[in-house]
Amino acid sequence: MDAKLTVGGTNVELRGTDGIVDWGGMELRVPVIHTYRQFGDAVVLVLSLGSEPASEPDIWVPADRNLVSIADPADHRWTVAPPAGGGVDPERGFLHDRILGLEDRLVTRATTGECFEVDPETGEITDTWGPDEFVVGGERHTVEQTVQFAHSHAGVTMIVAYDDTPMREYDEATVYGVDADGTRLWQVQLEHEGWYNWVDDGYLYCKISDRQPVYRIDPRTGDCEIE
């Protein structure tokens, strides 16, 4: 993943395939960058250990600890704590796969299907839950499918769940809306998985491909329109 962002007034460029973090002209070499999320004056990186970077990295991590926080090339703040009894998907070769789109929480979804909540200041794992669960406001919600993504907007956490079954391109998906106190507000059924999902203009958008419809969901009410 390549990206350009501003962190604490400094221009930062991520060159994912090369494994380079260019922080205001100073470079830090890391394993291939799978994805990232900015938290204040730091950037949290998910590192892909199944691919080799173009150069020898300055930071190397075990397969089950492929999440790091960097504030500048001289400030590698933390490497995530090891999971309690966790494992690694042998086909992927690393544990943490994506950072969920929550406004003020650092939660990763793992290649094993689990979710890990991580303290963004220390890298400690503060909670773990299974593939069909999600925790909001201290309340643990069980869903019928596998949690794939989550976003938060306007105090509502939106959980996108579907079973990513091989050879079935268009499984149905369910989106759940949960208030900050853990109250489930609504749920919406989608005819397609919604692999691509993002928040824009105060709405959650989901689609599986450019050939399929785009669902627009109001986080406050759960009202869903097809565009």
C-alpha cells in the first residue's frame, strides 16, 4: 500500500511494496506495508511478512506481532504484544490483516478471523473476540456471519459481516448498527458481500465490485438505498 499523509506537520510517504517510510526526508525500512492507520502523531502499520521488501528492514517482527507504531524514524513506539494462545494463518504468514475503520479505537481483524483491540499508546492487547463477535461499549454482540469490517460515525459503530466462502462470489452480507453504549440499533441485509466499504458524507457505502450496485446506509437509522 502506498500513501502520502501529514503527521504532526511532517509530510510522510509510505512506499508499501518497497517497505519504506519516508518521514520528512528521513527513511525507515520495514517489511512490506500491508495497510496503515494514523493515530495522532503516530502511524500504525500492518506489515506483510509473506513478501520480501526491496531492502533489509530496520524493523523486523515475529509473524504474530506484525503491527507497529512509528512516530518518526527514530521513534519506533511499540510492536504489538503477542496474542494469548493465538496462531497464524499458514497461507498468509502473518496474524494482523486489517485495521478496522473506528474513530477512536484501534481494532484489527486477524487472518484467523479473530479481532484484537489494541491500546494505541502502548501496543498492549486489551481485548480479543471471535469471528462472529464484536464488542462495543463493553457489550459483546454475536452475529450470524463472520465479522469482516467495522466503521464508526456519529457515535454509531457499523459492523459488516458475511461468510467469505470460496467459489461463492456473491454471498449475502448483514450490516449492524450499534450505539456507543452497546445498544444494537438496527440491522440491514445486503444481497452481496460488500467487500469495498467506506464512510463518506456521513453515510456507509458498500459494494463488492464496480459491476454490482452500491449500498448507501444511514448510520443513524439504518435506512439503506441502492445507487
